[in-house]
Amino acid sequence: MSEKKAITTEDAAELGARLDLNVHDIPICLACLSFVAVPIGKGDEREATRWARRMAPDLWEEGLEQPVRLVLRRARDGGVPNADAALADVEARGPRSVVVREIVLRLARDLDEHARGDFLKMGFQPWRPPAYRWSAQRIE
């Protein structure tokens, strides 16, 4: 019986960069992903990795799970190197998988590149929409 090779962080990062995922097509909270994107924009990969590890389970539950599983199956079926090991890691560890963490980092890099520090493009909304701004009203 052949033993499957575990996927390394480097292989997971390389695979994550190759996968056909678009940050704007996945039903996840971009403001939540921005916790990972902001440190990337500041050049702090260590902090970004910490946030990716912390946010991956929430993003997974929000809607990341299905697209990740689908794209990994397609990659495996297409013969993409390490896709089989990545899929096995995701099946075994779910959102705690190194593959999911590297995909979250990749999506955060995409978001940072798109937003370039603009928090509105990162999914944040102005604190008070103009229609709800307080104004003095005359009481009769």
C-alpha cells in the first residue's frame, strides 16, 4: 500500500497561487479577509499568516469551503501537481489545513492588490450612511 505524501507549506502556497479562485466570486466577508490583507499591504507576512490561521475557520464557514473543495477536485482531475495531497489535507483538517491557510493568504493578497489600502474596496461600509445622518429636527 502506498503512503500519501503530506503537503508542505511551500507546495500549498504554490498550488494556491495556481488555483482558479477569484476573491470577488467567493461568498466570503471581504472585511473579514481584510484582517489578513492589511498586514500583507504593510509587508508583514508573519502577522498576515497569524491572521490567516485565525480567520480561516470563519471564512470556511461563510462560504470558502465549497469553492475550495471544487477547485481542488478539478485540479486533481486535471493532473495538477500536489492537488491530490492538498485535497487529502483539506479532507483531513478542513479549515485548519495548511492548504486552506495558504488559499486565504492568496485571496488576501488579491484583495490587497485590488484595494490598495482603500477600506471601502475591502468590504467596509461608511460608519453612517448619508440617509441615516443625524440632523436637528424641530419638535412641535
